[in-house]
Amino acid sequence: MKVEVAVVGAGPSGLSCAAALVRLGRKVAVLEAAEATGGTLRAAPGYLAPAAEGRTRLQTLQAAAGPAALLTGHPAGSLSGGPGAFRLEAGNRRLTAGAVVLASGVRRRLSPADHGLEPAYNLLGLSDMARLLADPQASLGRLRGRRVAFFLDVSAPDSLRQQAAAMHLGIAVRRQLAAEVLWFGRDLKVAGDGLEARYREARDLGVTFFRDAGRPPMLTATAGGYRVWAWPEEGGEPVEVAIDLAVLDEREEPCLPQWDLGPRRENSRLGHRSPRPGIFVTGSLRADLDLEGCLVDGVAAAAVADAFLRGLDGLVRAEVDAPRCARCLTCVRLCPHRAMAIAWYREADRAAAKVDKAACRGCGVCVAACPALAITLTTCPDEDIYRQLESGGRTT
Ligand code: SF4
Ligand code: SF4
């Protein structure tokens, strides 16, 4: 099979990337090791979003990525060749692709030792809890009316994704099992899409939130559960509470194929462009992203891979079509390189978003997020960058 882009991984970011590439007119194949698409949305329903919402989102994504060849049960094997003509083995299939996008996500692993505990039946990871809640055969009735506690910021400190998961799952536990829910963490980020509303919902349902000031709660096993001592943020004596089930945050390890991705520092984060030309990266493999973040990131990776196939890689910068800009500030807020600002366009006689071409890295995030479709990635000669630098970033 010959395609322009092979996307490895059919989770939310991979499907979002494939759908965006299809919209850009690219011939795409998506390789997925599992027997079905969906990644975490399918394997751990309720983790990235409430289960019903996750199912709907997955259907929408599958429909949008439908024109791509979806090869499930095809784990990515060896890779040879180079940009424009990568040769990729996937199960019994051989593919030739101009570019490859890695969207293979992360593996999650419960590590009780991080919390000073031994493995036990009443100790679960967040993704185990999501699977159990979605399993009609699971016997969760014993938790009805009991006390379930979520512990964050230990195995995965400051993980927005895991905080969001604990929020969705805490609400589900409260609703499905009428269990008392406690939530222990260092910090609570409600800036993610919809998380503030979920936080309010959880509070209204009676979920209790404990925030500590850098001293994680201490757990000790008892005959039927655990005893927790938590030091409140505002100081004072620790709160002591008995719980029946502990749900812990999990370690995440990137699921990377055994490919040479070019030189990079050990444990350094991957950008949309891997160090190896023609191979791009998206989704949770690249950053700590919640569901919305994964979807936007998939579109951004598609924009960057498309620019590469158009021969523009390395030179691309974002460009705003000023008359189209609705001045919603989305790009200004999201640009990871602070390259966007609102400025006056003399020729259009209006204010609109403006790219600082010296700061822009052509990551495509703004292209993916702009609701007015006012931004594209385009070539930018060095002289334009120098001119803008010399004018102090002012527009003409
Ligand atoms: S996201 Fe689009 S519409 Fe909003 S300010 Fe940026 S360019 Fe304008
Ligand atoms: S392409 Fe990336 S770096 Fe450039 S302006 Fe858009 S978001 Fe910022």
C-alpha cells in the first residue's frame, strides 16, 4: 500500500490527525496494534471523558477519519527508507509513506511503591478504575456506600490528564456506586477544557477535595482498607480518615516503536517534529494533554506533516488572514512560543492576530485551534523575519 502519511496509533490524537490530513486531501493509513480504534477512549472508558461523552466523541472521530485506511490489529514493525519514501512493516502489510506521524500514546502502570504501599486487591490505578466502572460484569456492589479515595501528584506529579481522569472517575463513582469520594492532591488544575464545570459538579455531588502543601498524604493498610493522614494546605493537624478503596495515579511510559528517531537528549520531550526528518509526533506521547489537547494536537501535527510534504518544512511560520480573524484570542492564549499577539493591520484597517515570525516555530497549534480558520502554515523567507525583528515586531 502506498500512502502519503502513515499514522501510527488510532487513539484520539491519531484519529484527529488522520481526519485533519484527510481534510487536507492527503492519502492516509492509520496503523493500530489493538483490534479496534479508540486507544484510551475505548480501553479505559471514562478516563479521558465521562464514558457516554467519550463514546460519542469516538464515533465522531472515527467518522471523520473514515476515508483513511484504518488497519487495526497491525502493530508498527520495522521502518526503513527516508522522507518521501519510508517503508513500514505492519503485521502482514507493507506500506510506503511520504511521512509518518507517531501517535502511539503512553502505557500506564500502577506503582504502589511510589505511595509506600504493597500491591493489594483494594488498591487500583486510575485506568483500572475506569475499566472496572465500564465493565457490567465487575462486582462493584461491595463499594456501595463505602469510601473511595483518589490520590494524585505522587507517581505523576502535576499531570493535568490524570487530574482530569480522577475528576471524571470520582463523579462516576459517586453516581454509580453512591460511594463517598475523597480526592487528595497537591494542586487542582481546573484550567483544562470543561474541568471547572466538572469540579463544580463534583463539589455539588459531595466529593471532598484535600489539597496538600507539598506533603503527600500518608497511607497505611488496615484489615479492610487504608488509613490516611493528610496535611491540609492551610496547615494545622493532619486529617485522619479510613477508606475502603484507594485509587492511585499511575506512571506513564511512552509507547515508542524501536525506530531510530535521530539524536536527542535522553528523556527529552519530543516536539511535533522528531529529530528524524519526515517523522512527526503527536498526542500524549509528546505532552501531558487532556482529551481536548490531544484532539488539537493531532490537527497541529497534521498541519506540520502537510507542510513537510509540500516541501516547506523548516521554513514554515504561521500566517494570519487578518480580515478573517475574529479576535477571539485563542491563538494568543495557546501559542506555546508566545508568538501571537493582537496588532493593528494598516492595510486592512483593523486589529487582528499577528505572528511574531522570529518567535514562531511553525508548530501548527494555532492553525488547529483557530475557530475562524484564519491561520495557515506558510513559508517565510529569512528577510521577513529580520525585517520584523528590526521593526520591533510591529506590523506594516
Ligand atoms: S484564533 Fe483565529 S480568530 Fe482567534 S484571534 Fe487567532 S487568528 Fe483570530
Ligand atoms: S505555529 Fe505554533 S509557534 Fe507559530 S504562532 Fe502558531 S502556535 Fe505559535
